[in-house]
Amino acid sequence: MDRFCNQIQMKRNVWAVLCMFALITAQLLTVSCSKDDKEDAFLEVAPENIYLDASGVAVLNISSNVSWNVSTTASWLTLSTLSGTGNGQVVLTATGNVTDRSAIVTVKAEGVTRQVAVIQSANGTPTTPTDPTTNKGTLSNPYTVSEAVKIANALNVGEVTDYCYVKGVVKQIVVLSTTFGWGGFYLADTTSDNATLFANECRYLQERDFTSEDQIAVGDNVVIYGKLTKNPLSWGDRPEIVEDYVYSLNGETQPSGWGTWNETASADGREITYTINGVSFKMIRVDGGTFQMGATSEQGISTEVTNEKPVHKVTLSTYYIGETEVTQGLWYAIMGQKPSSDKEWRAWGLGSDYPAYYISWNLAQEFITKLNSVTGRKFRLPTEAEWEFAARGGTKTKGYKYAGSNKIDEVAWYQVNPAEQTHPVATKKANELGLYDMSGNVREWCSDWYDYSYYKNSTVSNPTGPSTGENRVMRGGSISNNEDECRVSRRDNRAPTSDTYPNGLRIALQY
């Protein structure tokens, strides 16, 4: 009897151990799944540029789904808090005497970094500009330097005009701060005019040499787009042009061919070159084919719970895609103005061959609509599948992790690059199709609505994404993203209205 009872007790002990093991295993799986199911860290800041007024106080709004930290290296700028979780605000307060100065505020959250340029001017906050409406001071009929000086001298100190165009010759270049990269240049009507000099505002260029980055030399003919003002200085009030953009370098009153466009295809049809209002860009043919879309093995994603899986087969028809991201030069040639009045391209990289940024998905559609009205062609944003196929090198793919290489520094401007600023397009190595900057520089909009689980239901032939959604797909990573975020299969998304500084675009063309 004792033997029988012992056997029963042993069986009970075994069952107890098995039940405990099953319970512990279930708990571990729950924790693991919970960790894997965690959403990607989201971090946005607004505004991207902060102009401090005489009070020296401003508010930075932070939107996130995780904890974040904020910092600045500027000794004259204090922050009300250095950390937080979720949505929050940081009050920025300038200390000391008000001078022309700048700072960078950095916000980080689980591998995501956002930066804000803080600028304080002794002249106060720039007013909201409007486009010129008179026949004089337009691109086709710009002010001369003498005319601009006369208008500026008639203003009260600190008063500004609407946006206008001024044409002149660069007489002198001055680099005022090698630390911050601030510089300026003087304009005159002619190369022999030494009496009438027009001072261009010291421009915020983030530790860049003025002459090499903006490619301006003494004697260049330039057209400046900006606002006229009178700046008080110790030696007397000085006329200036502020919030400016160098519209053309060594150009005419208008860029050559303004108001016209043409297209030229290569003999094999692989490339089409468009020249619109004097600005040229190339569209590269991507021959149709089939590929595996998503986090394939070289992408290094081990977890199965990711918006990049399941890996699935996609077949695409032939299309064209931009050799580079849309540049500031092309944006101006089509739109004639900056993305918006309160965003300064100078803060994160300025120049005709720099990528356009501060571009929302909605604004990208306006750009494409105008481009199509000029050319009669069917330009559009690429679908997410078209973007990834092109980034991988299309039918010429070599299976790289990034667009053109397994070594990110060969092909991308990204978070670890100096100053975290945009760079001229096509200055890194191209991918297998001859496409530049599909990893890094600026994030690029796709036409698709975003759905975390879309890959589970994606169609095989020419997928165009979900029929509805809240956010649009973005791809490629940017100067504010790390290596992982610049992979060719990495998926990102933003609201269609999002116009943060790394947001740009690359266009596609119906074949």
C-alpha cells in the first residue's frame, strides 16, 4: 500500500513540475512577444527652426511614444527640462546680451534623433513674408542693387519689405565666423562699381565655409530672392537683404531657358534628361522584374514581429525614377518659392544642388501637379514597392544592405556625419542603377498609405498599398537617422501634413 501511495505521490510531483514549467514558459513567451510587438520609437519636434524674439523665450513641442532626452551645447540657452516621456514641452530661454547667435537643440529617443536650430537676432524675429506682386522686383524684372539700396534706405530700422528679387555682381566675400560658418557678401551693380555696395545678411550655414559650400566667388552674377531691410550698426544703418536664397549663380536675369522645357532621351532609352526653367534632372529607367520585398537575410532583422515582414514576392512593370532627390534648384524652378514662409533652408543645407526638404506629402503633390502641367508628362511619387526595388538595384541588384553598398559610409549621409546637415546630391557612390542618396540625406515620400501589417496582405503584381490610412510611407532614412534606419527594407511613415526638416522627395515617371 505504501508503495502504491509513493507512486501516486511521484506522479503528482511530476505533474506539478510540468505545470510549473509550462507556466514559466508561457510567461517568458508573453514577455518576449510583448517586447517584439513594441512599436517603433516615434519622435517629432516642432517647430524645426526657432527664432527667438526680444523676450528670448520660446517653446519646443515634443511628440513621442517613448522616453526622450533633450540637450544643447550652447551656454547661453537654458532648457526647462532635460527629459520626459510621451508628449511634452521644453521652454527655451536665452540668457545674456541679445546678439546675433545660434544654437542646436538635440532631442533623442531610443535611437531616433531630432535637431532644432535656434536663432536669435539683434533685429528681432523675421516677419511673415509674402510674394512680390509688383512688376518690378520679380524674377523676370529684378531690382538693381542701386534700386534695392534706395528702397532699403527709405525704411525704418528693422522694417522689412515683402520678398523680391535683386540682381547684382558679387564684389566681396566675408566670413565672419569660422566656428558657426556665418558669412556674407557684398553686391554691386557692376564689377567697377565700388561706391554702391549692398550687404547680404550673414547667413546661418552651420559650420560651413561660405565660399566652398555656396560656390560663390567674387565677380559672379547672382540673383537674390529675399526681403529688403535696414540693419542698425555701430558705424551707421546699413541696407541688407535678409531671409535670402541665391537663385542663380553666374546666371542671367533669369536662369537660361526660363519659361521653357525640353526632354532628351539616351539612345538606349535608359535615361531621360529634362531641363525645366534652366534646371536639368535625370530620370533613370527601372526595368520591370520580380524581387523579394522586405527584411531579407542581408538586412539583419532576426525577429519575425516587424513591419518589414513577412518577406514576400513582388512583380513590377517598368518605370522611371529620379537619379537624385528633388533639389532646391528644381523646386524653385517649378514652385518659385520656398516650401513655406517660416522654414529656412539655410539651417540644414542651402544650395541649388542640395535636396529640397521641409516637404510634406501634400506639398509634394502640389509640386508634381505643377511639374506635370508644365511638361504634360505623368510624374508621380514612387510606390513603396517601386522605391525598394530601385533602392536594391532593380534587376542589377547585388543584394546590398544599403542602396549600393554594405558599407553605409560609401553611399549615405546619415546621423554620424559631421554637423548632421544635408549635403549636395550625388556626392556619394551610386547604387547598381546609378541612383544616388537612396540611403540617407533626406527621407523620401512614397505614394502609399502606411499599414504596419500590410506585407501580410500585399498583392504580388504592382502593389500600391492600402486603400486608406492615417500616415504615408517614407523611405531611405536621412541625416537624422542611424545606420539601421537607412537600410533598403526599412519602413517609416509620417502624417501627410508632416513637413519636418529631413522630409524630401524623389519622383517617378510612368513608363
